[in-house]
Amino acid sequence: MDNPNGELNPGWALDDVYRRLPGHFYTTQPAERVGEEPILVHASASAAALIDLGPGAFRHPDFAGVFSGHVPMAGFPPFASVYAGHQFGVFVNQLGDGRALTIAQLTNAKGERWDVQLKGAGRTPYSRFADGRAVLRSSIREYLCSEAIAALGIPTTRAMAVIASREGVQREVVEPGAVVTRLAPSFIRFGHFEFFHHRGQTDDVKRLADHVIETYFPELAAREDRYAAWFGEVVARTADLMAAWQAVGFAHGVMNTDNMSILGLTIDYGPFGFLDAYEPGFICNHSDEAGRYAFERQPGIGLWNLQALASALTSLVPVETLRAVLEGYAGVFREAMVTRFRAKLGLSGAEAGDAMLVNTLLKAMAKGGADYTLTFRGLSRVDEEEAAWLGLFGAGAEDARGWLEAYRARLGEDDPVARRVRMNAVNPKYVLRNWVAETAIRAVEDRGDVGTLDRIFRAVTAPFDEHPEAEEFAAPPPPQLCGLEVSCSS
Ligand code: AMP
Ligand code: MG
């Protein structure tokens, strides 16, 4: 909805649903208000539109204040929720919104539910020993990647704004601090269920499951097998999400169960990474020495995390049923993968050899470290630019040449023009490569240059289009920005 007056509240129906749960599910508390007046760094018009705010709202004198926690949201005292989770395979019995505060739960003009959450707005009872803050660098990363993943058509929490505070945050050195304003229908995680289950509070597990089903899966609420049906839905969404990540070369980096959304959204962007050169064992998180969350392991970890969720639901659903539902994961994942990769290759119809064709290509890519994004994007022009395309494969070029023969045989007499259009609508030209995110961060931090951030934002949020003014950001990392390390210290 357009909002030319820049009014900040376009008449949302605030609906405080989470706080209908008992008081030990959350803590109500104001944001901490760090430093002087906060500064809006960048905002996403398409995210703002989800809560009926037009771009005029960004110029409202209170926009940065309200959406960083400096100015309270009328009619909604903020809250933080408690959860637990398996971190790198180890159960931690109390985590929670340690630096996140929900400042609104609302229904937009279309009747869709949205929660508005601040990340980095101060300490909560769940902060443990940490400071409740986020640094500007990681906030820009989360902001850009949330919006990039959404533009790729992958389920995700959204980021409406990144807002800098005027006070430094102590990490290895003092860094500029910031708040990300996130939106999602719900931020409930697998770990919320694990928290109550592992304390033996099975009534609370049931309350939470009822809340989730009634609020977010109302179509299942009347079913007798509602809990099993709902778990089946979470399994299917998670399997599909894992396939979606694989198809664009996205590695989350910290797939702990407290970072797994009950709605199947990509959530909590930390040391994530997009593949440059294809390397199945790619580890994007410098702190993940054993490679638990390596690129090729993510689908398996998705299942591991669902098993942890299943354990937390044993008071609601018989174990044999949970097991049977989990057995469906592999099939949904495989089907989602082959469907997505058929589309990436521009294949029409389904043939028995398609999965093999995809695997052979991936093998050739891995052999010489072909750039993941450029290989698929370039495939739609391979007839015109065969030498350049084969050049992406390095040591795998001969294998790629052999593969092309099989590929052309599979394409048959398909209309090449229509195929190119289809392929370019699923193979992005721009993904948020690590070096690109780093370029945006350095521009803002070192030079106060928001223009570069804006150029990158426009490219990664319309990733299937051409952007002549941002052409450089479609490329693999330049040598001086190769192998940047990203860890959890954010
Ligand atoms: P993460 O792995 O970043 O998703 O964080 C795991 C847990 O640590 C969550 O409960 C976070 O809320 C909490 N946490 C991470 N960083 C901070 C911080 N700077 N201040 C307070 N809590 C934090
Ligand atoms: Mg987290």
C-alpha cells in the first residue's frame, strides 16, 4: 500500500498473540536505547510494503527511532522469548532472544500476520554473558542477505532496515553498532519446543504446538492427527528449503536447532556464504572447524535438526509416527532437488536420466572449481559462448565438454529462445558473494559511502536481471578479497 504521507502506523491491527501463552514463555521489557539518535543506513521498500509502509515512511522523523527501539511502539510493549537448542550437536538448555526484541505482532491490510523484531537492541534475560548488541558489519550482512534470499524466491525472514547506533560495540576491537529490523510471520524456532520438552514441561510443549498450529497452520487445526500433520508440514518445508539453498549455492553456516524456523524460513544470518568456486565441502563459518555445516552436509543436518524437533514432540505424537514422518524427508528433498535442477538446466518434462545428468555436471564443476553461479547462468548462452563457458571449468573442461554432448541430446529440439528466458528466471546472475558483502561493508564503514551499498542492494534484490551499473558484482572474488574469513563474532 502506498503511504505518501510517511505516516508510521498505517493502521495495523496489533495482535499480541505470543503473550497469550503463559508468562514463563517470554519477558516483557523495553529496548535499551543505545547512544544518541540512531541513523538509518538503508531500508528495503519491498520489506516495508509487507507491513503497509510506503517509502515515505523512511523519511518520517521517528522511523529510525521506532525501528531501532529508541522510540517505543505505541500499544505494544516489546518482549523477548525463551528457547533452547542443539548448538553444533550439543544441547544447550537455555538460550533465547538474547539480542532480539519483538516490538510488534500485527496483521497487515491483506490480513497477513507479521512480527517486527529488532536484532541488537540490548540485553534481555536471555543474553547470558553477552551484550545484546550487533555490530554494523554483521547487520549489513544480515540485511543484504535476507533481502537477497527473498528475491531468489527462497523462504526467509525479511529485513526492513539497518539502523546504525552512535555508540561503539566491544568485539575484538570496538566497532560501530547497529540494529536490524526484521520481519517474519513468526520467529518461533525448533529450540522453543526443545526448551520445554527437556525440562519435562509437556503441558507447555502442547500449549506451544497449539499456538503454532492455530496461528500459523489453521488449515490443520481441525484434524484429529493435527500434531503429526503439522510436524509433516515442518519436515516438508525444511526439506524444500534445503533443496532451495543447494540450488543457489547457499551455506547457512550455523544450522543449530535454535536457528531453525518452525515455518521453514531461512533465519539468523551469521557467517553464511554463497559458493564462488564449487566445492562440495565448502565451510563458510571459520569457527566450524570440523565442517559440521559444510555446504554438502546441510541437507543431512536439516534432517538431524528435525530429529531433534521430533524428540521434543514425543509427548504429543507416538514415536513410530514421528519416525514414519521423518522417513518422508529424503524423498521430498530428492524430488525438490531434481525439480529445481531440471529448471536450472532448462529441461522440459522429466526423464529418468535427469538426476544423473545433474550429478555429472556437478562433478565436472567440482573437478576444476567452476564458479557455481556463473556456470548455471552461462549455460543458457552456451551455444554462442561455448569456449568461455568451458573456460569456467579449469581442470574439468574436458569433462564439461563431454557433458555438453549428453546435455544437447537431452534438450533435443526444444525452442532455445524460450529456454533461455526460463533459465534466466531461475539462475541468478547476482548472489551476495562474500566479497560483495565485504565491499558494501567497507564502503559504509570506511567512507560513509551508502551509494555502493545501494548499488549492491539493487543488484542482489533483482538477481535475475541485468544491472550494467553493478556488473562487477557478478564476478568471482578479486584476488585481494579471496578467502575472507567470517566467524560467529557478530
Ligand atoms: P546465534 O548462534 O548467533 O544464533 O546465537 C545463539 C544464542 O546466543 C542466541 O540465544 C542469541 O540470542 C545469543 N546471542 C548471540 N550474540 C549475542 C549478543 N551479542 N548478546 C546477547 N545474546 C547473544
Ligand atoms: Mg540464533
